[in-house]
Amino acid sequence: MREKIIYLDNNATTPCSCKVQAAMRMCMAEQWGNTSSQHFIGRQAYRLLEESRERAAGALACRKSEIFFNSGATEGNNWVFLSLLKSNPTRRRIVISSIEHKSVLLSARALKTFGFEVVEMPVTQEGVVDTAKASELISDNTLLVSCQYANNETGVMQPVAQLCEQAHNVGALFHCDAVQGLGKDYFEMSKLDCDVATFSGHKIHGPQGTGILFLRGGFKAWPHLLPFAGGGQEHDVHPGTHNLPGIVGLATAAEEVVSNLSQRIEHFSSLQTLLENELLANIPGCIIHGKTAKRIPNTTNVAIPGLPADILIANMPLFCISNGSACNNGAIGAPYVLLSMGCSEKVSKSSIRISTSIFSVESDVQDFVSELVVMLKTLPTL
Ligand code: PLP
């Protein structure tokens, strides 16, 4: 009987790396000052803050002045859409993809009550935003186009460069929720032409409750700054005492994931190939969502026909996998991403997401498939 828990839910959160833990411990023990204090301890903390900003900027290949530390991508995404309330009323159309994370979908939809028109770009059966349909929706009165770098449930990478160009051609801004791209694809902000992007620390082996809002050209270049008030930290983009241990951990994580990116990608890809070959060979009729699309290499979303995902998860308690985005708070409903791709409700509800990290090993995915096969033989199909 297996005793070891196998964690394969890294798109939900990742364990902090040893380097991150050490950096945070050092900060808590030795550099616990308030970054706004004028005295020696405060100045020391401020130096560490700015050094962390420099390191984060290096990891994202952007300027230090374009990095704003916050509490995570949910805050960042809300900030982007809320800030549009301050925009010029001549442009009232917001275009988002139908498969965005809920922090984008719901923040955008909330703007409808303020007179904005929010339209959603459809995706193909492979889960890729349809750029031809998008071009019909991105019009002269578009204020902002938003599209994620890669989908958190299927791993499918999106045509962000093309959508960004389409947005800029009509004078609209472009936002990219880049949470699932960093550390999983060759990533440089200088090559991604977006105006604003959002990142999360805990998806890259950094601490939970940390994130980055990237504003191209710095805070003065963003036309709709929110009137958040406080101590002026982060130019009032995220005012309040800095979470310095979190920021140090986040910068360490960002630096770490890009420094060994090609090995990471190779590692992820070989596990993904192994997992998907094993699934296809041993589970007749299983469907890998977005199989032929370009995907981040750590993510596989598979439908096991006839077996609802919540039953599968309940029967494999030692394997941490998911039946959709963790931000759905365990609510049982068909994942909207798969429905948007044209999957039936039954197939969507029979789909699970397996997402690996740099700490995952071959036996994790092999054991998962072999125990799944055994479990399928013992359970009646529904
Ligand atoms: N955007 C995407 C694509 C995500 O996967 C997540 C988390 O699952 C978020 C945003 C929210 O990030 P955070 O947990 O930092 O608020």
C-alpha cells in the first residue's frame, strides 16, 4: 500500500524552493525593518527591496521601474480592470478571452454595470483563442484587450503576440495574465509587447500572497492610475507596508526559474510525453485536451470517459491532482474552459488536470497512471 503523497497540482500552487525558503528566513531574521523608516534598519530594508526589484526585473527582462510588487495575480488583474473606470469615455469596449482565469473574467464582467461593453473572444476546439474571430471583436472603440499567456487548466498557450498587435492597431491597450507562462516557456517582457502584465509568486516556487504587476514604461505611462491611498509604497499601486520577506522570496523564485529555464522545460517536456503516452496506451478512449496545440510542458488535462473527476480524485487520495482551477473553491460544476472548447458537460466533468513541477519525477507520473488503471478496473463506470 502506497504511503507517500504525490503532488501533481503545481498549476494550483508550488512548494517554495530551498533557495526561496533560505532567502525569506534570512530576511525575517536579519532584515525585518520597515522599508519606509528613515533610520539605519529601515534603510537596510529599503536597499533589500530595491535589490529584489532589480532581480525581478532581470528575471522578466524588463526595467526596474516597470515592476510593482503586490499580493498576487488576483489583485493585479482586479487592479487592471478597476483602473479602467478612470478611462476616457470614448472607448467603452473591453475584449477578453472566454477562458481567462476568474480574476480576469469576473473583474471584466463587473465593469458592465459601469457602462462598459465586455465581449469575449471564443476559442477553438483545441483551446486556442480564435484570432480571426478576435479581429471582428477588436474595434476602434476598444479600450483594452486581455488574454492570458497560457491557460491554467489545459496549459494551452495563447497567440498573445498577435492579439497584442491587433489591439495596438486600433489604439487599444493589451493586458496579459502571464501567471502560467513564467518558468515554463522562454519568457521575456521585452519580446512581449503588452502594456500591462500580471504574475504570481506561488506558481514559481515563491511564497503565496506575492505577485508582480508589470506596467510598461513605469507607473506614469499607465493612463488610468487608481486613487489607492496610503504610505505611497509602490507609487500607490499597492500602498501599505511592504511584505519584504515575500518580495525577497518572489525575486529569488523569479530569478531561479529563469536561470535554469531550458533544463526546466526539458524536464517538464519529458514528463509530459511519458505521462501522455502512458495515459493513451493504458486508458482506452481517454482524451487529452489541446493535445495538438502548443502547450506549456508541465500541464496535461485529460478526460477519462465515464468517470466523473470528483469520484476519481476521491478514490486516489494519495495523488494531488485537480478537476479544474483551485480558485473555484472546490465547487463542483463543469469547468468553463473545457465547455468553451466545445466539450460536452459530461466530458468536462470527467476531466482532470495533472501539473508537474521541477520536483516531479518519472515514477510520480508512472505510479499515477498505473494506480489509475487499477482503480478504473474496480470502479463501476457511471
Ligand atoms: N491567473 C491565472 C492564470 C492563474 O492560474 C491564477 C491562479 O490560479 C491566478 C491568475 C491568480 O493568482 P493568485 O493566486 O496569485 O491570486
